[in-house]
Amino acid sequence: MKYFAIILVLCCICCKQNPIPKPNAYLSLNYPKPTYQKTEPGLPFQFKTSKNAVYTIENKSWSNIHYPQLKADINITYQTVNNNLKQLVLDAEKLTYKHTLIADHIEVYPFENKQKRVYARLFQITGNVASPIQFQATDSVKHFISGSLYFNIRPNYDSILPSINFVKKDIQQIIETLEWTN
């Protein structure tokens, strides 16, 4: 019994460790440096898109930019303006503001290039929403496009924020290089 007590005391003394806190682990995402190329002619507009994405024209009023590594798509819709610009803008905004039930905040970024006749707005929607970025652009006379970013996953804003910020730069590039071709 005497030896058992001594072994027990030694085990308690030897095995006692001071806990060391572990550092927080953060997700490390590495995105390739974007390079851009002009889209092929075929629609009434052109812009520069990332070489990391796949641009496809579905028909005269629908095109898509797919990011395979991010499981994301930017859907772009084209409509001709026929004295209905106000309605086109309202319809596009309706889709954006449907997110207000879930969104924490909607930030609007205007863009204007009078030389190229491009007047645009980018909407960044904070929260677990289906489409965290939407945009619209027009020449205010003949052309109107709207676009939405979608991830092919369940939205978790904190987790996809780095990807949102990565694609946001590409969307800004689209808006800044947008040209009407007719």
C-alpha cells in the first residue's frame, strides 16, 4: 500500500501539465492574380473578363461567367431599352431588394463613364443571401444589362466573403471596361 501511494503521488506530479492555449486557425485561401481578356463579339456589349473564369453566351439576352474553382456564376441578362428604362431599373432593383428579409445590409456603389455612355450601380448585399453581389448598367437610351453573382453552395456569408471579394473585383472590371457595340 505504501508503494502504491508513492506511485500515485509520482504519477500526479509527473503527469501534471500546464495547458497551453492553441492559436486560432484561419482559413487560408490563395487566389490567382487576375488577368483579363476582352469577350468575343456577338452581343450588343463587350467587356473584359477574368481568364480564371469561363464566359459563355447562352443567347442574345443571356450570358454566364463561371468560376469552376469557386463554384460560382455571374448571370448576365441583356435587354433593349424601348422607352422603358425606369421599369427595367425597377425590375432589377426588385430582385436586389428581395434580399432585405435576410440581408444585414445593402451597399450601393455607383459608376459613371460619360465617354463610353456607361451608367452603372453595383449592389453588395451582406448576409446569408442567395446573391451577394448584383449590378446593372445602361447607356440610358438603348442598352440595359443586369448581373447577379451566385454560389452553388448554401450561403454562409462569413465563409464565402473572401470569394465574394475576389469576384467583386472582376465585376468592377466588367463595369469599368463595358462598351456598347452597336
